[in-house]
Amino acid sequence: MNVIGAAFLARQSSTIAEVGEAKWKAFLDKFSEREPYFKSTKILSITKVPIEPFLAMNDALVAEFYNGDTQVYWRFGIKSGEWSLTSGPNKNVFKPGEYARFLTYIPAIFASYYDFGKVTLAPAEKYVDIQIADVPFKHVYFEYSIMGYAVGGFRLLGASDVRYEALKGFSRRDDVVLYRYWLPR
């Protein structure tokens, strides 16, 4: 089970922007002693990074720079959604107000990053439910980063008030993640 290297590079880039390159390098050097994968592998955007060392690196990063506050994964997700629509692969793909259309893209995003699990949508008239299932590692990283991505996208598409409800989640020890996003008017 793997994640593509782009996820690692995004984390590296956002961490360097927040704490500086020297602190990032010191962190990664220290972590690489515990997890040699990061010492022995040159990670490119298409590299298949095994999920276990990737999650361990994220946990160590959260402990080191964010006092163990896993809510930072939500913030990472928001930033990813914003980046995707401003300078990333979805720049100029969605028009302001295309919230439902944007959400239909999230399953493809998940599938392009991970070779396990699945994201499904259940649209209704005023909301869309997003579910993450079949993820063998019930890590809050998946819940917060994907659901935060939706919030970041909504904001960039013009929503001033993003309304959602967490119905189920790995953060609650559920076997699936299920969020409801109300479509802005």
C-alpha cells in the first residue's frame, strides 16, 4: 500500500514554508535514523512511498512542529484544496460556484494519491455526502486531509461560509469517514 511522492513533497514544501529549510532538514535527518526509507530513497512526485513510513513521518512531523495537534492535517487539506485551484492541476478547471462539480473530482484525487481505499459521493438536492472506505489504516490523516481539501476548494470557488457535518470518522474510531457538505447558495 502506497501513497505517491507528491504527498510527501507537498508536506515538505508546506513545512519548509512554515519552519524553514534548516529545521525541516534537521527533522528529516533525525527521522531517517528511525525510518531509513527516507534516507535511502530520492522521492519524486511519482515515487510510490509505502504508507506506513509515510504516516509515521507525518505523525513525527506533527509531534515535532505542531505539539501533536492532529487538526493540522485539516489545515494541510485546506491548503491543498486552495493550491489545487490556484496554481495546481485544477487551475482554471472550475468556475466560481461549481461546488457540486468540484466535489465530484475528490474521488479521482484520492485514487491518484493512494493505491488503496475509495471515496464515494452521494449527492442530494442541497448537500453531498463524501465517504472514505476500505482504508486499512484508520488514520486521521486521511479524514482531515481529504475533508479539509473540500473546504479549501469551496472557499476558492467563492463560498464564504462552508457548512459541513462529520457523521463518521477515523477520528471517532469509526471504520469509515462520512461527511456531509451543504452546497452554498
